[in-house]
Amino acid sequence: MTLPNITHVFVLMLENRSFDHMLGASGLPGIAVPPAGTSNSYNGASYPFGNQPPAVMAVDPGHEFPDVVVQLAGKGASYPSGGPYPPIEMSGFVADYASSPSSGEGNAPSADLGQIMQGFPASALPVLNTLASEFAVCDHWFASMPGPTWPNRFFVAAASSGGLDHSPTTAEMITWETVKGFSFPNGTIFDKLGSRRWRLYADGVLTIFGGLKGIFPWNIHGFADFAGDVASSSYPGGFTFIEPNYGNVVTFKGGTSQHPLDTVSGGELLIKQTYEAIRNSPHWETSLLIITYDEHGGFFDHVRPGPAPAPSDGSSSKYNQYGFDFKQYGVRVPAVIVSPLIPKGSVNSQVYDHSSVLATVEAVFGIAPLTARDKAANNLLSLLSLSAPRTDTPTVLPNPAPTPTSELGYVAPPPASSTVDAGNLPGFLHSAMVQHAAMLPESQQNDLLARVQAIRTKGDAADYIMEAEPQLRLARSKGFVQP
């Protein structure tokens, strides 16, 4: 196969939304959407798939490993350590939203249970839907494992989660990795590409990839610089990964990640800004942009995920809380693929997961696979089937749809005294510590480690992150000289 002329691969990964939730009610032709009458039942009531999602969810839907078992296999289902995964029915989304086993997630009021079954109409997501109709939708793109954010994002970096199958606690992250960062048996795509062939951008201060070994604070660029950087004919990033602003570390409010406890408008703006910067750059004709989501966030999807090839990379079992064998994909997530070499209105139904990003980058830049997962993964290059770049692609996208103030039913923040060990906060705390430590003399790093080890509450974690943020911003500033 003759490879298309691609010199730059860009990836924007948002979070916690399923395919049906974002595109299943869009009316886009040719994509796999819920058949009429699709529903989940709970306590004798039926909850049909609909098109009236709230602007902000009543509670954060469950999306830890045990939650997804219930969502996929039904109320009362469990996963036996070592597998196999129980039979999948896609029947337990409402049941888990009503009664999640995970701390700080689910347990929605009975009047709100139908929220988890709703999808956005196209008018609510004009940016995403414009790109989907102009370029390609992959309607069988699945999360890499049936669980939360951290392990799924790790798959984009390493075609493996390093054995991690849950959201780690603060003690776990610090005990396992101290101040050096999370590592993988075969390294990451950043290691393989070499420092001159990749770039990381962050729309906020906190990042997930900042917690990886070998990623230093001066390697991460502020998204505010992205449009100006990519406008240069000498832009160096063959592979560019963009992390959104994850919002307030406790409430998730005010970000651009599209977290369920925040609106989708911030993420729509981030998608628009990313596309327009690339589209109007000198690299447009040889660029590929992948827009996807790390995991489904607990939202309903009707397509049953199939079995997956395990990474088989020798990852340690110490990160594996549930004995997961990594032989099962997670829930389907949105994936919109953008390039002037893609025919308008394309729909592709091959199976993809986040390791398909790596399979694509490896094919473009001639790199060997990292694990058995990306070796087996489909890459995206067959979508780029045109012999010459299109000349009819939009230079400007529509603005995000406004969210009426009356619909902003933000969830009350948890008390500052509540435990730090819930959801993403321990991971962000670890990432901030790893980045902060890199800016300190080695003699001071153990003191920082001891301080972070002593954090027990959300309030203490927020205080530390607020203190570290100025240092992390400094490292991303133009002209910063690394220590």
C-alpha cells in the first residue's frame, strides 16, 4: 500500500462521553445509532434513548471498572479475576447511574435516571457535527479497556495501561512511581519518536501525560501558543497531542474537556480552535487530525464492544486491582477524523481503539509497534483515499451553541474535608508533583514527596496544586531555560 503524504498527526482527546451520547441523536447519515425503541430498564421502569440531555449531569456517572461491568453486563454482574468478561447486553446503564459502587459517582436522584440515556441533537454540538459531516466518522471506535480515564489515556501513549485497571489512589501512585513518573515496559510513543518529533499542548495547567516518565514540564506547551506555533513552516511536531483544560480539580467546572459535570461548550470551542489553527496553517494539506474521547463516562451506548488483544507487554500485576486480563474493549466513544485527503461525509465501521492512534503514527513515521495491541490495531490511513487534497474544506467552523444559564444545574462541590482518593484527583496530584519535582534540585525532591504523601483531603490537594501551578506555568513560558 502506498502511504498518503502525511507529515503531521494531531490528536485532541476529550473525556467521558459515549458515541451515542454525542452523535447517536445527531441525524448524521450512515452511522450506527440506536434502533427505535432502544431502552434500559430499572426497577420495573423503562428508560428509552432520547435527545434531551441536561447541560450538566445531576451527578458524575459511574465509570470505574465495576461500574462498566454493570453497564455492559447488567445489574448484579461481576468480573471474575483473570476473566473472562461476563456476557455483554448493554443493559445496566440506568441501574449503575442509580446505584454506583464507586465513591463519589452515580447514585442519581430517581427523577434524573433517564439522563444517562440521552444523546445530543446536532444543533447542540455544531462544531463536532460540522467536522463529522465534512470529513469522517469512525462509528466503531472503542475505549481501550472497560474502565476509567487514566488507563485509557495511557493506551494512547503506550498501547498499554502498564497493567492499571482503575483510578489509582494517591498512595498507590506515589508508592509505585515516586517523583520519576509512570513508566511502561516498552516505553511510550514519545520515547520512540525522539524529542524533536513530538509536541504536547495543554489547555490547562494540569495534564495527565505530565505524570509519565520522561515528560518534563518544559516539554509541555500552553495551548494559547498552538495556533502561532503551527503557523510556522518549520513547526517540528510530527506527532502532536493536545490535552484539554480539565477544569477545577474538585468540581470539574470551567474546563474544556467536556466532563459530565461541566458543559460541552468549552470543548466545542477547543475543537474549533484546534481545527482552524491546523486548517489555516501551511501544514494543512499533509496533516491528519484525530478527535476522540478517552472513555464513555458512564453514558449509554448500544453497540456491544468485542474482545480485544491483550498488550502482552509484561506489565506488572501490582497496578491491577480487579485481575483484568485486558482482553475486552471498553464502550464505544466518538471519533472524528479530519484531513483534506478524506472524502466528505465518510463513515468507517472498522474496529478501532486508542491504540489505533499509535498504529497510525507508527505507519506514518516507520516505527515498530510497542505492544501486541497496537501491532493488531487498524490504522486510519485507508480513510485518506483521495489522490489530491480537497479545496472545499471550511476555513472557519460555527461557534459553539450557547448554554442557557437556566440549564446550568452545577453539582455542589464535595466538602474540602472529603477524601482525596476518588476519581481523577490522585492522578492529577501525582502529575503535578512529578512536574514540580523536575524543577527542583534533587536534594529537595524527597521533601516534596513527603509533603504530597501527607495529603489526605480534597482541600489539601487543591491547596498544593494551586501552589505548584505558577511553577508549571513558568516552565511553559517562551524563553524558559530548563534547569
